[in-house]
Amino acid sequence: MFDKAARKIIDPPLNMVGRFLAGAGVSADLVTACGFAVGLAALPLIAAQLYGWGLAAILANRVFDGIDGAVARHSQVTDFGGYLDIVCDFIFYAAVPVGFALAVPDVNALAAIVLVFSFVGTGSSFLGFAIVAAKRGIGTRVRGPKSFFYLGGLTEGSETIAFFVAICLWPGAFVPLALVFSGFAWITVISRIAMAWSTFGSENDEH
């Protein structure tokens, strides 16, 4: 929901870094892989209840995620790069609640399962729309140049990171925060399905 506004603030410094790294011959895929490795470190750190360090890994991952796109824009945007970026993002998003489930399993496990379940919904509704949009030649540059169609919603990247920050700062509130965020995530899923119906559903395509 806030991603478009956030881009106006974060894009200029990210583009400066991306231009420098691209000029130095650093590939966007390498930045993606490094960011993914740093982000996955959040899982064992949170599981060990080192929430501050876990938060640092989460924020570092998001910085890398912004830089890899900037590097690609100043070198070459590729289909594989877009694929690698989104796969790493969704695995990273799921890793954070798994860390909380392992940290205090008797308290957090059920809420973490519900949260991962909601992530499956948001991820599949996002990618499903992108696949059909690509098939029909539908594109958008609202969120800048992308490898495929980015469909918005109530819980986008900015909201998810704000949620991750909150649960790392107040880990004792993980259960209620996770359940509330999961509810908002399902609103996003429903809105995306409605958008898909209004965009694709009126045509009598063969499936």
C-alpha cells in the first residue's frame, strides 16, 4: 500500500549505489544472492532469541533487495534476475515466522503457521496475476521498471517490513501481531482475486 510512496524516498540513494556497483562490474544476481544469504541468517538468530541481530539481518536483506534492482537498471534487467529476486524474497519472508516458531514453539508455533499460510496466499495471488498479465501483454511501471507485473495490495513490501520490525522489537507480542497481519494479508488476497476477475474474468478463455 505504501510501496509507491516509499520508492520516491529510497530510490535516489539506491540508484547511486546501484550505478557505482554496476560500473564496478558487480552483477545484480550476485547482490541478490548475498542479500538472500544475509536475510536467511535472521532465522537462526531469531530462533536463538537474538531479536536485535535478527532485525539487523532483516533490514540488511531489504537494503540488498533495493540495491540489486538498482544495479540491474544500470546494467541489464534480465528475466532470470527478476525470477531469482522474487524467489529469494518469498523464501526470506517465510523464514522470519519460522524463526519465531522455533524461538518459543509452545507460544508462537500456531500463529507462525497461520502467518506462513497467509504468505502463501499473498504470494500465489501476486505471481498468478503476473503470469496471466505477461501472457496478455499487460504491464505497469507504477513501481518502476520490473521484470514482471507488480500487483499492489493492502500488505505489500513496506507493510511486511514494518511488521517484521515490530515483532523483532516486541517479540512478546508476536502472536497478536501475526494474527492481525495475517488478517490484512487475506484482505489483500481477496482484493487481488477481485482485480483478477475484473481484468481477466470477463473473457471466455479456454483453460
